Amino acid sequence: MGLRPLFPRDNEDAAPRILQWPILRIPWQGRLGVTIFAFLTGYVCALKPIKQSRNGDHLGSFTSVAKSAFRRPPRLIFPATIALIISWVMAQFGAFIVANRSDCWWCRYAAPDLAPTFWQEVMRLFENFLGVWTTGYMAYDDHQWALLPLLEASMLVYILLCATMFVKFRWRLAIYLGMFLYFHQDAAKNTETFQMQAIYGMFLSDLSYEKAFKEFVERHKWGRRIVSATCAISGLLICSYPGEHPEWATWSKYMFELAHYIFPPDVNIGKRYSAIGVDLIIFAIFISPSTKDFLASRLLLWLGKQSFAVYLVHGTLLRTVLCWMLYGITGQPWDGDIVDGNGQPILDENGEPLHPHWIPIRAPWVVAISIPAWIALVYLCASLWTSYVDPFCAKMTQKLEKMMFEEDEKSPATLPLTSMPMTNMPMTSA
């Protein structure tokens, strides 16, 4: 589409548009959602075991870790599989045709093409189920790529909890720092998005129970406010780093040059900066009681409660309903491939087939109406998911426990994964 939010401006000589300015560009360029999920994974998974350990109940803490580690895979796999099946069924009825013919390159990339036969599609369904939990690849819902590293991040937290159960707090801080720096120097893909965030979440979860830290923060109100504001503003600016062509703007060019000194070579600089920015923003919220009170409002708590359901349903709804709103329901008229009189594809000067005549997006007023309506639909579907699908998955997990656990270790399943609001990050016990 016309606006290129991943760039700091449309081209090197053009003036930046409003949504390409620092901070204002953040919602449109993405990158933050999965990072926040990974942080919450570390924070929530560590919260109860650390509290029990600090109270001297080490056996209870080990028990919590064991049960949580058992529940975590089905609590991710069950809802993700339901979302996969829904997307697969919609694909069989041609729901992604419009996305495949739109002028939005990402929609075409993320919308699956059907296999020649239905049997091949059935086999492809099972292959995608296995693929998303082994390689992270998902043809029917590209957003599920993050579920496997999120699961791995939670297991990292459980292992670290067990390893540091009897370690004194000050030495646990040293271990957190060492682990964080270890993953910082690791150039492997997405370590900044998952492993570093899980460790950071575990660190803040532990810090939330430290009485001396809370008293220090309460004694220095003005210092806390200055640090919180500085971290928040710095985090927003750092998160604004453009994903493409940072050299087209002075502010992003300086960040690009600095990246060579603070990050390992051959990493995704945009994700690295996003991780640092998110961590600064989270710390600003963590030490600010007024901000936490605001984020604990009923509306924001409700929005946070739907976060995991939104993650599961928004990709399919984007490539179906939103594309129908913006490009038409049928995907017609469609010229298809550009061919000559003999039906052969016409090639460009590089010998590549010319692009088809993609369906153009509708008028701006249609876009202005469609996007808010689609967002409302996403949260409606997410609310229904949270009310019906998530409790069903919790019951399935509970039945699995009853069937497989020792008799004296059986207990009701924990709260659904989606009940942990993204906006509620308490300093004390939840």
C-alpha cells in the first residue's frame, strides 16, 4: 500500500510522513507484540515458584515448577491446534483467495495456496501441525511461528528456577545478568526476542518480592519519576528504529552505526533495538505505581485478558475478513497472470514473469471505516474464544493431569493462559 511504515521515509529525498516519525511509527511497524509475550512468559512462570521459595517452601516451589512445566505444552498446543483447524477449514472454502490476489505483498505471502487434491490438503494439515512445533513453519497461519520459541522460553525459566532455588537473592541477580549478557552476545536468530525477555521477566518477578527494593523506590519518589520518564521516553525512541533503510533518516542512521558496537554481527538490528526499548518501557512501568494503577483499569485488564486469543485469531481474520473489506469479497475482476496470445507468460528484461494485475485497495474512506470495524470484530472473536475455547482447553489439560499424575499430585488446572493480562504487571504478589 502507499505508506511504508517500515521505512523512515518513502525514499531518500522525500519528507517523512507523520506515521513514519519516531514513536508514532511504532504501532504500524509491529515487532513488539511477541517480545512482550516472551517477557510475560518469564514473569508469570516465575511468579509463584519464587514466592514459595522466598517463603522457605522449597518443596512447594519445586512442585509448582513440575506441574507448570507439565501444563505448559498442552495449554499452548490445544488452542493453537484449534486455531490451525479453523484456518485450514476456511482455506478449503476459498477464504484466502482475495488475499492471494491483493496488492498487499504480505497478504499474498501469508495466504496459503491450496494443494491440487483434498487428500493432499488433509496430509498438509498434519504436516503443518508437526511443523509449527518442530520448525515453527505454519502455512495456514504464519503468526504461529512464535509459539515454539515461547514454549522453549518457558522451559528455560523452569530449568533456571530449579537451578537457582537455593541461591541467595544477590547471587541470583548475578546469574540473571550473566544469562542476559550471554544471550545478548549470541547472534542466533531471535535470542533477543525470547531468551533475553524470559530472563528479564524472571528477574523482575524476583525483584517484585524484594522488600528493600520496594522501600528504596518508595523513599525516592522524585528520583523514581525521573528514572521512569527517562526509561519510557528512551524506550519509545529506541523501539522506533525502522526495519528497512535506516540510512534514509539522520536519527535512524546514528542508531544503525551504533548497532555495530553494541550488537553481535549479522543480527536483526530492528528486533535487537525493539527488545532493548521494550525492556526500558517495562522497567518504567515496574517502578511507577501510578502507571500500574492506570494499566490496572477494568478496560485495560479486559484487553489484556484477550491478548493470547487476539494473537491466535487476528492473523486469519486479517487475511480473510479485512481483505474482503479492503479488496472485495469475491476477488473479482481478476486478470491473472500476464500472458501472450499463446497463453505463455510474458517475461520482463530479466527473464522473470511479469507480475499479475493485483487487485488495488479500495478508497481511503473505505479503509478508514474497515480497519476500526475489523479491530472490533477481532476483539469480539477473542472474547468468545476466551469464554468458550480457552476453558475447554483448560478442562482438557485437567483431564490429562488426572489421567497421568500420581494420585497425591492431582490438582485443578491453573488459570487459562489468556487470563494473565498483558497490561497487569504488579510489583507484589498477583
